[in-house]
Amino acid sequence: MSELFEIWDKPAAEKIVMFVGWRQWADAGSISSGLPQYLIKQTGARKIGEIKPDGFYLFQMPGMHHLARPIIRLKDGYRQEFEARRNEFYYAGDEKQGLVIFLGDEPHINAENYATALLGAAQELGVSRIAGFAGVYGRVPYDRDRHISCIYSLPAMKKELEPYALNFSNYEGGSSIGSYLVHRAEKAMMPFLVFYGFVPAYDFSESAANPQGVRLDNDYKAWYDIMRRVNHLFGLSIDLSRLQRQSDELIAAMTAKLTEFEQKMPQLNIRDYLDKLETDFTELSFWPLTDVWEEGLRDLFADDDPLLE
């Protein structure tokens, strides 16, 4: 038994893949935290293990203690809730295809041991490849396909990823937990990639006297665009119909909200701002041939049979 993690229900499947995400301070669109939680519920995944929390978290950081400490809720002096740090493994699948979903709290310290624990657990579970989820806020149109950026652990993976309408990151700067794990995965010869979705965030202060802004806390459109790629890349069949509806509803809600802002605060010049984004934006859409074929068949039969319209 490992000193860093515990697996109490080891699944057996011919092929097992893993998704990973974190509750972290930089979590644009809740892609890293919200998407894994959504998939846990969507697939009915059960908890099978965890990374032990000892040694990864600070209790206090000067000026930022509320970000570091666990959250407690009291009533009449008695604890009602206590939110401890959690790093949990969930599993869904059958004898042929298995999916491990990891959702954790980004570590403050000892990233080396944390990476050892995560990759060690993946190896013990027989995981063949790992996909991580993350988000970045950016000035992109809210009603277009999201730009998805990608990093990967092994050079040979690039050729396989090229057909997936991705931007391969040229970022230089401080490492995130995802990019650090990709670095460690290369040493372990583990195929590990991270998808970064670019989430709309608008600052209208450039075109108005009073600063105003809009950003998406749960970007279902980015979740959907990432999952379409992951489903195809990993050969999965996760039902995305609900997520697609949520994506469409999000875009409709954003249209309504921005129209309301435009009417109430014309000084923001929202239409000019959005038009400029459209002019500068090049959409990268992922449409695998199987999806195009199925969509074409639906359109064909819908034209011939009024009962299907």
C-alpha cells in the first residue's frame, strides 16, 4: 500500500483512461473543477480511492489566509460543515472500457510528492492515458466555438492530436499543476495531455468611462467543445446531449444579457466591442467525419419524412 494514496476498489477493464481536474484559484469557466464533477454525475462514477491529504496544504499564507484554510460553518458555536481538502478517484465503466475521473484540490506545496501520488495511482489502476482539463479567460466571441489549446507529455502524441482543431501552446512562464504533471508524466513515459479552453471574459472599460465587465463562471460551451474532442480521441461514448443543450442555453442567456446591457448602458459601446472581437477571431471547429455523416443523415431523412421534422 502506498504512503501517498489509497485505492480500495481496483477496477478491471480491458482499457482504462483517466480525466483529471482541480479546484484551484485559476479555474476559468470552471473547466478544471466543474467539468470533472459534471462527468462524475453524468456517468454515475463511484469513488474508488484518494490521495492522502497530508503534506500538500498550507494553513496560512500572509494576506491570503482565507484562500489557504479549510472552510468551516458554525451554528450556535457548533460545527455544521467542514470542507477538508479532497483528492478523489472515481470510476465508471464495464469489462471493456473504463474511465477514472480524478478531482482534487490544487496542492500548495510538495508538488513532487503530489505528482508521484497521482501518477502512481494511475499506474496501479492500469490507466493507459490521461487527459486534464483547464481554462483560460480571454477576449473571444461567446457564441463561437471555443479555442482549445493543448499540451502533451510525449513528442509522438502531436501527430495524433493534429486533426483535433487545437492550438499547441507556446506559453512561457509559471507552471500550472497540469503542466507540471505533464512534465513528470514524460519521465514516467505516460501519455498525458491537458486541454485548455479559452473562456469569454469582457472588459468594457476600454470603451466607457465606468469600468464594466462580463465573464462566464461555468462555460458549458467550452466543456462541450472539449468533451467532443475527448470522446472521439479516447473512443468513448459519453452522452453529451444534455451538455449541448446547456451550451446552447448559455449562449442564448449571454445574448439576452448583453442586449440588456446594451440597452441600459449605451455608453459601453458593447456592439462595437463584440464586432471587433469577431473581426479579430478565427474559429477552429472540430467536426469528425462520423459526426458529419450522422448529421447529414438526420438532415436527409428529416427532409423526406415530415414526421421527423
